[in-house]
Amino acid sequence: MDREIALALEVLRNGGIILYPTDTVWGIGCDATNSAAVKRVYEIKRRADRHSRSDDPAKDCVSRRKKSR
């Protein structure tokens, strides 16, 4: 498993996209500080950029989490 984690980190550091299992579905992940990678996730999910609530995807994620508590 260490090899797979190292490979996933390499993909993320190079602006790539990863898939990862969650409890019920597969997640699509990227480096949230890489705007090109975030844009690619939106393209993969066929969502427009307007779904993002801020210019910083990491802040967007944290904001949503705080609101859900």
C-alpha cells in the first residue's frame, strides 16, 4: 500500500487527478491549491466553475464543512 500512496502523492504533486474509494462511492481528488487541477475535476464532473463559492477551492471546502456543523 505504501507504493500506491507514494504514486498518488506524485500524481497530485504533478497536478494530476486521483480516484479514491469512500464508504459508498469513489471520490475524485486533486491538489486543491492547483487551479488547473481543480478546473479538470470540474470538467470531469461536468460542472461549471460557478459551483465554486470562492477563488480558493481549499477555502471553499473548509467553508462548506464549517457550515455543515
